[in-house]
Amino acid sequence: MTNMEQILEPKVQVIVGLGAATAAKCQKCFVKLRSMAEQLDVTDAEMRAAVEIGVRVSGKSQEYMSAFIEEETEGAVRARSADSGCGCN
């Protein structure tokens, strides 16, 4: 048994995992963890909270990376887009 398993209950482990899968943008992980969440009676509200945290972490990390790229390239490479979205619409 790992330290994590000794400290966190299975339900909490899955909720944390859902947030991490969201931040990592790992669909396969999210699907697996969602299945586990259903078995552990994780509520929709708990899943929404985990996903919201993952989205915030992911968004902030992109902001920081974009700023780093622009600083590292002395502005030669613009990493932040004025447009929102990916442009696939």
C-alpha cells in the first residue's frame, strides 16, 4: 500500500484524479476515473468541483508557459492569441 492509499480514501483519490486528468487533458484517464467515481458514489457536484480545479490549473499553466516563451524569445515568438478558441468552428 502506498502512502497515498494510507492517507486518502478511495473516493477522494478518484476525485483528485478527475481534476488531474482534466488538467492533463487525458480523456482516457477521465473516462476510467469517471467509471470508478460512479462506483464510489462520487456526486455530480464533487465531479464538477474537481473538473473546475483541473480547468483552472490547466489554464494558468498555459498562461505561465506563454509568458515564459515570450520572455525567453524576447518577444520574437508571440505565444498568446488575441482570439479565443482553437479556430475549428
